[in-house]
Amino acid sequence: MSGFLALEDGTVFRGDSVGAPGFAFGEAVFTTAMTGYQELVTDPSYAEQLLCFTAPMVGNYGVAAGRSESTRPHATAVLMREARGPAWTDWLHEHGIVALSGIDTRSLVLHLRERGAMRGAVVAGDASADEAVRAVRERPEMTGRALVAQVSTQEPYVYADVGRVDVAVVDYGCKRSILRRLAGAGACVTVYPHDADADSLAEHDAVLLSNGPGDPEPLRAEVDALKELVGRVPVLGICLGHQLLGLAAGHETFKLPFGHRGANHPVLERATGRVLVTSQNHGFAVAPTEAREATHVSLYDGTVEGFDFPELRARSVQFHPEAGPGPHDAWPILAAWVEEIAGA
């Protein structure tokens, strides 16, 4: 079955369907990660996005239930130069994911780099490209979209009930690998919805603010809750959690032209001069600043990759220290944080 990607600027890329039939809308983005395709598609941060892989071959080492970062896929479609199966393509079909192989991903990525991430539709089956483009232009843009409510847990739950410290995780779209790393470091872990109040969170020894999708700017209630929380217990933010902590502290966020998505992003640790190779997945960022609390900086564009507010016992990183998937340069961050709380 043939298929195509139609972008809002009228550009069309054609390929062959290797997933579920039908159509999917979202923001067309790309990742440079060479591995971790199942982890990426099931990462809640990819909600409402059409995910293009720059790796030339995807699916060559199959799938496994333990690799998924959540209970279901969140990317609305998958775009590949060459899809290998049958395990991977069967998995895409079984989970209802529209997916295309044979896409000229090199040209698509160059197009998105030059013109920015944009709205699109992926169609598997017979349809008019012109009609798809018109439908895409009627869809909302990512800027201004609050998406955490559609991926967050609805009720609190206990992930790990044994540990040296009691950590609350605010689920803005939390990856399973973050929870596994916390529990492995010796923390009791309770997961809360995105709209948890400060008093409930402050009952724990510490609070982790998770990753998640969408624009941080419209999450005003979540930012207000953080303003009430910081200074009461130690706080660590990751990805969207980092951006929300930045907003709570008076910094600004903005939409990146085509985002940071991959497993080889260089980040400067200002205090030591060390460069970390990191895993990243975000379309919004904290604006560059020379403020003292900005501890880490992207070597690509100078955006803030980390904060530390010692007087508030709050810190954050834009990248993913759980490395699911990705390099282990930042792996010690979560374990060191748990150890610090345990020794306090």
C-alpha cells in the first residue's frame, strides 16, 4: 500500500505503508538517535508528533515489551528510509501506528531544518495530497498547546514502596526509565498527576518533575504549584520539568525552529568545563541567559540546559539523565540526587 506525508507548506513526500492503514496528524519532527526506536515512539514527549528517523535502517533488532517507555505509543506516525521487520512493522500495525518506509528522509530532514518543524499528515492508503494539505492547515500549531493532561496519570500510584528516601514524581508524561532509575537508586516512588497540589507533594522527602510534551508556557497552574513548592523540599526537574522550573523562577521559554531530538547533543557544564554527550527530546527551550543559576548550556545554540537554585534546593536538566535511550554521561545525576537526599 502506498502512502505519503503532506506538510503544511504543500510539500509531499511519498513512501510505502508498513504500519496501520489510515491517516495521522501532528507536528513533523526528526530524531538523530541511531537506536531506541521503540523507546522513542512510546515516549509521551512525542505526543501529537510525526516522528522521522534519520537512521537509514529502523527495526533491525526487533521489539521487546520491556523497552517501551509507557503503556502505549504516543508518536502519531513513524517515517523511515528503510523499515526492517517483521517484528517492528508488525508491532507498528498492531498498535495502530501509521508508518511509512521508503521516505527520502535526508530531504525531509533538510527541509525541516531549513523551514522548521511544521504541521503535517501521514496517509496510508488512497487519498488526495491536496485535500491532506488543506486539512493540515486547519490543525492547531504546537505553540500554545498544553498536552500534559492527555498523557499524565489520572490518579496517584505507588511505583516502588521500598527505599531509603520517599520521592514524589509529577507525571507530565513521565518515561518508565526515569522511574526505574529512581527505584534502582534506592527511592520509594509515588507518581502524581500533572495537576498535583504543592501540599501533597511537600509531604514527601523530595519531588521530581518529569518530562512531557507540548508548550510549557500555557501550563500556568503547574507553574503556580511549583512556585508554592520550591523551597519546601528538594526538587529535580527533567526536560519539561526543567522548563517549568525555569518559568517558575522568572525565566522565559520559546519554540525552537526544529527542536533538539537525538542521543548525541553536547552540553557544557559551566562549573567544570566538562562537555556531556546527552540524550534530548524537546521542541521548546529556556532562553539563553548569563544568570548564575544557569549551570548547563547547549553547545548548539546556547539555550539553558540546567539550573541550580541552592537556596531553594531546586535544580534541573533539559537533557535526559536516565539515558533511555542514549549515552551514559549524565547517568549519575539521578543516583547522586537520591544519595544527597538520603544523607540530608
